[in-house]
Amino acid sequence: MSRSYRKTPISSNTASGFRNGEKKDKRIGQHKLRASIKRDIVNSNDVLSDMKEVYDIAWEGRKDGKRWFNPEKNPRSMGK
């Protein structure tokens, strides 16, 4: 998709660097969830853990909201 471009001038604020997104955070969260579910099964718990109980990406992740930018001043930011 060499010609794809962003239609809305909104970008995320990340502490992990430009274009890295939340991939690592989601992988860590899924790993913790699987480990927690395995513990629940071994301990014979009736209710399995939920993702928000184990790892809340909104609070524990590196992403820090979104921001609007001026596409005329930053035309390269409109690329995906």
C-alpha cells in the first residue's frame, strides 16, 4: 500500500517512539492473561480472569492519548 494516507489528521502520543504503537503492550497483556487463566484452571477457580483485571492497556501501556496536528505544516505525518 505505497499510496495509502491518513484521512484524519490525528496521531497518537507514544513513549515507545514513532510508529511503534501498542504492539508490545498488547503482547505483554496477552501473556499475563494466559498465565493468569492457566493459574485459575490449576487452582480450580470457577470464574476465569478478565483482561482488565490482569493488564489494563489504558493505564499500564505506553500510549498517552491522541493529538491533532496541522497537515499543512507536517505533510509527512499524513502517511500511514
